[in-house]
Amino acid sequence: LLFVLFISSSVANAEPAAYAELAGNVVLQSVDEKDFQLGATELKGGLYVHQLISLEAFVSQGVVDDTDNNLNQAVGLGYGVGARFESPSRRGTKAFILLGFSSHELELKREDTSQSLSTERFEGFAYGVGLQEQLFDADSQWYVSARWQRHYSSGQIKIDTVGAALRYAF
């Protein structure tokens, strides 16, 4: 984060550009040896501090639960902040790396009784990779992207997302 702040303060002539993004994510979550595939929507906003570096924040909400052996797993509210480092655009396509902080709430219930067994928030270092493609033509402000991101990994608990997003740059 200090590195990003240093770069943003040293590049005064870079024009900041903002963007908003709406994504649909498959949340791949595993506890011990049980795997769950959940669904979530995500809204993200970002601001470029350098031509290829942006700071962004997101909020997500679970929309699809998963059940395995009478256990129902649901993802609740998620949020996070981070930095996005992009490659130069090549014919409208660029790769990117995400680094930051992420927090997600998970609830585990018995399916037959809807009794809540556990509700916990998982927070930590998040990282990911993705590809972005400019839509329509070289002057378009619309983009589509696909990405994988690890939001949490500790012990035998992992939370990843695989998603696709539609972005508009201001």
C-alpha cells in the first residue's frame, strides 16, 4: 500500500480516471474436505492513480447457496479494498494482478431444520489475476473481464471467486 501511495504522489501529471464494475461470481469455498459452490454479485469502483495502477473498493452479496450432506453454506456480505496492476493494452486486451484486503461472511446451517451452526467473518490478504477486453471499438468506455481471486486461505478454509464483469470507465 505504501508503494502505491508513493507512486500516486510522484505521478502528478497522470489523469485519474474512474470506473464502475458489476460482476457475477462463483464463490468456491472449502471447509476441511467439503467443497461448496456459491454465487455472489459484486459492485466495484476504482480510481486510476497511474496509467496502469488503480485503487479499488468492492462490496458483494451472496445470491446462491449450496448444500452438501444436510449442510447448507451461504455467503453473506463481502467487502474489500486493493490495488490493481495492469499490463499495457494490446489490441484492447490487458492482463491484471489484484492485491489487497478482503472480508466475507459465511453461514453454515442444517438444511432440514435451518438451524444456524456457525456464522463467521473471514478476513485477510487477497490476491488474484484476470484478463480485460475492451468492447466495441478503441474509443469505447465499456469493458468485459474475467478473473480468479483468492480472498481467504488459512488452515483448511479457502474462499476463492471466479467471475465475469462488465465495466464502464468515466
